[in-house]
Amino acid sequence: MNNFIGTYECRIDDKGRLKLPSSLVKQMENFGDDSFIVKRAVFQSCLEVYPMRGWEHLMKKLNTLNRFIKKNADFIRMFTAGVKIVEPDNAGRLQISKDLTQYANLRKEIVITSAGDLFEIWDKDTYEKVIATSEEDFAKLAEEVMGNISFDEEV
């Protein structure tokens, strides 16, 4: 299973073109997908970028939800709102649509950060505020999230 690695600072231009770092472009090639999905994140004001295969796998799971249950239909609608297919151009740029740029409040300075099998695109100031936490707060979060996981087992 492939995972993205790294955090990068870069810029987005007035037309929504985001120049990707060359090391990230190389990682994107490892997924074997030419197309990627860009969508609004669920919990933060940032964007998520999925390789097409990862997105299709996720959608396969979502499509098992009974759409005749209102909360399921509402969730699918909200989760997929604003979803776009993107491909890096020959110059290694992604075109981010205006609605997604506005959603994530992307200005000039951008942070791209790995998040396992996807990566996130953040406005730099927003990203720095979100990750600015005390060591004690992060330690508590780490214990709550990872404390009951056995690392002896194969995943």
C-alpha cells in the first residue's frame, strides 16, 4: 500500500494553479493513477486529494449505504459536494477550481501535507493554527487515538 510522505510549502496563483513539489509529483506517479480527486475535507477547512483508485475504493464503500435512509443520502451529498477530477499538467501543476479555492480560503502561501494514502492542501496560516498545539495536548490525543492499538499485529 502506498502512502504519501512529507509536508511542503508552495504557492497558488490567481488562476488557482498550484505548482506541486517535484518529490510529491514522483510520489503521485507511484500510485499508478493519472487522475486524482480533489474534495472538501470533512473536519477542517482544507482540501483532500485522493488517487483515483483510493477514491474508487472509498466510493465503493459509500455506495453500500442505503440511500432511502435520509441521513445516508444527506451524508453522501455533503461528502461528495464540490468533488473534482484533476490531473497534473506538464508543468507539474494542479488546477484547483474557484469553489474549492474559496472553501479552503487558499491565498498565495500553501501547505501540502501527507495524510496516509491522500494528501491535504491548506492555506498556510490556517494550517499553522491547526497544528499549533501544546506537547501535552498532542500527547493526550496520541494516547486516546493510538493507545489501544497493538503494534505486534500485521495490518
